[in-house]
Amino acid sequence: MKLSVIIVNYNVKYFLEQCLRSVLKAVKGIDSEILVVDNNSSDDSVNYLYPLFPSVIFISNKDNPGFSKANNQAIQSAKGKYILLLNPDTVIGEQTLLRVCEFMDSHPGAGGVGVRMIDGSGHFLKESKRGFPSPWNSFCKIFGLSAIFPKSSLFARYHMGYLRDDEVHEVEVLAGAFMMIKKSVLDQIGLLDEDFFMYGEDIDLSYRIILGGYKNYYLPETIIHYKGESTRKDIRYVKIFYQAMLIFFRKYYPGYGKIYSLLIRSGIYFRAMCAALNKLVFPETGRKKVKNRNYIVFSTDEMKYEDMFKSMLEKESKHNLYYIYHTDTKILISSNEVLINKEKNNYGLS
């Protein structure tokens, strides 16, 4: 078998439904399997999705063991030459998997491959290509030097901002949202480290791929990753993220453990102080303004899918959803072009 697609789900059944529909189109012509591991979702994900996707293999956990352990469950039973770890809140193109597999076929030294990710508004997600969180790279990220000099090869190595996002590059870290790895490489270096419950497991795996003598590549194949626009970047997120980085440092840089721990705490307090000052000095401009947007869904499917798209936008109360249904695809394409050109803040989702 050529490819095993593995998706870990937790309470995002509508996002996962959209993801699976895109994956099923993308695997046409590829000898493949799709495995979904559900981490004890409370939204009845499995019962909802199983009848819709009978060809998908569902693994239901009775608790939430975390992202790493859930992926390892599926990897151990996967039959594919290549393993794709894919987030449920993604949408991929019909040719994406074919092209990535072809790249892997033609690059025997490649251990893992990632792709160009954009959020739901079309903005490039910097985590698509990253460098290792070395002491210097971590310092630049925590204290904002990489944000001040986003294109610098000295200060912006964490997100490799000096590399063009529309070209193929050899990179250090792949994003766990889309990470294709050779099964033979995993057999050699081991599976995901289950000490990482949330965040950091992709960095650890990427590091071990390179330690194993292989290369990681970034390809400019575009996919949508919705979480990129909804992930909270508050102090709690910062703490969870850097705690994962601390696990990484203790594992590979034991001599830097205390120094990095101090660096993390200093960075967290520094960011908290900056956020407080920003709110105090600029109470209005410090807030992120959300523009009203009209999302237009063009579809030849029945209106039953309207609820799915409404659920995807339910947290964005200032946005409106318009569902346009017609059996004639040509009419939909024509309507799409007219409406998108007429209103720049309209977004056709299909």
C-alpha cells in the first residue's frame, strides 16, 4: 500500500467531515487507507461520521491519551509505505497527496515532507517551515526579535522567514498538521514521543528524522488549516507551548535545562508585561478588530450541508453565511466569479 492517512479527532466533527471529503478526493488513484482516531469526543463524532464514510477506519478511545499516543495507535496498524499525519481542521487539494508522494518517490533521502499552510482567510501560516528551537532561536522568538526582523537569517531562524514560501526548501521542523513520513524511517527512529501531550511532538520527531540521517522538506503545495486563525495566543498558550519546548531541551540539551527554564519564565513575564502595558497605553488599538465578512458557500449538494458550515463559523458571530445551491455547476461558477469580484469581503468556500 502506498499511503496511510492518519487523523486524530477531538470534538471537531464538522471540520473533520470537510477534511475527510477533501482527503477522499485526493486519494483517488492512490492505493491508500484512511484512519481516524477519536480521543473520546463528546460531540458524538464517530456516530455522526461513520455512516458518511464507510471506507474510513475509525478507532475510538475511551479517554483522551493525547495527540502523540493517538497517532502511534494508528501508525502501529498502518499498512502504507508513507504515513501522513493530518489535522482534522484542514482541507487539502485534489492533487496534493499525489504530488507529495511523487516528491517522496523521487527523493530517497527525504525522511519527512511538509506543505504550505494558509488559514481560513488565506494568510500564510509561519509554522509551515521552522528551525529547531536552539537556545539562540528560542531567545529570538521569546523576546520578539524574530517578529521585529522577520526576514533575517540571523534573528528569524525559528520560522525561517528568510526562505520564500513559494519554493521547495530543505527545512528542520515540519508541522504536525500535515506531516508525511516514510514508514521505514519511523521503523528506524521510533514513533512519536508520548511525553509530549500537546505541542512539541512534531519538533521532536523532525529532529529525530534528521538525527537518523534523513532530510525534511517544505513543499509549496497549499492546504487550508483553519486552526491557524482560531488558536489562542494568550499567556496560557505561551506557557503550554514553552513547557513542551522545555521537554525538548531536557531531552536533547540537558546542559541547558536550567538556563532554558529561566529563559522561558523571563519570556512569559516579558510578554505578559508588554500585553498589560499595551492595554493600558492603547486600550482601543490594542484590541484586534474583526471586520464583518460575508461567507458564501456555493454547492451542488443539498442544503443539509448548511449546518456544517454554520458550525465552522459559529465562533465568529460578526460574520454572515450565505449558502447558494444549484444543480448546474456552470451557473455556480459564474455566480461565484461575479460575487467575489463585486465584494472583496465575500469568501466563496466551495
